[in-house]
Amino acid sequence: MSLTEARFHDLVDATQQVLEDIFDDSGLDVDLENSAGVLTVTFENGKSLIFSRQEPLLQLWLAAPGGGFHFDYDEKLSAWKCDKSDELLSEMVLHLTKDHSGAELDFEEI
């Protein structure tokens, strides 16, 4: 079953909301900005993670120091999976957050 446009938007909205909630509740000194469907998380060290939707491709994109990553939603796993490495979004955000803040947060909900 392919992802419908409406379901895609619902999934991205929910994912971005969960990310915001996790960072809000973490106690980390991060700046969060969600504007026009783009969520930007900026760490104390000035590095940012930018989560954006790519509607034509039905992908969630993550721009991070060191590169850009494209995620497709895997219905069987109920998770976003990188189209190149098969790494889950939750795993990648965990590693990136640890690299930039030293904190290990639980991103299993995304």
C-alpha cells in the first residue's frame, strides 16, 4: 500500500510534534523553530538539525552537519527509514543529538 498525501502530512506533523516535545522536555539548551512545516533544532554549539517534508517524493528530509538524509515511511516498521542506509530516523537523531549535546535522549516514539 502506498502512502497517501494526507497520511504523509499527518505522519510528518506527528513526527515533528514528537521531536519538539522530546527536545522541550529534555532540559537541553536548544532553540526550536517550526515554521511552514520545517522544524529546526539548534544546539548550544550552533549546529542545527532541520526536518522538512518533501511532498512530491513523500519523504521526510533531515539536513544535519555532515549531510542530508532522505527518509521514507516504512508501514511495516511504523518508522521513518533512510533511503540510503536503512537507518531509522530515531537512531540517526539519537546519534546526532549525542554528538552535538552529549545527551542521550529517547527518540523511539518517532
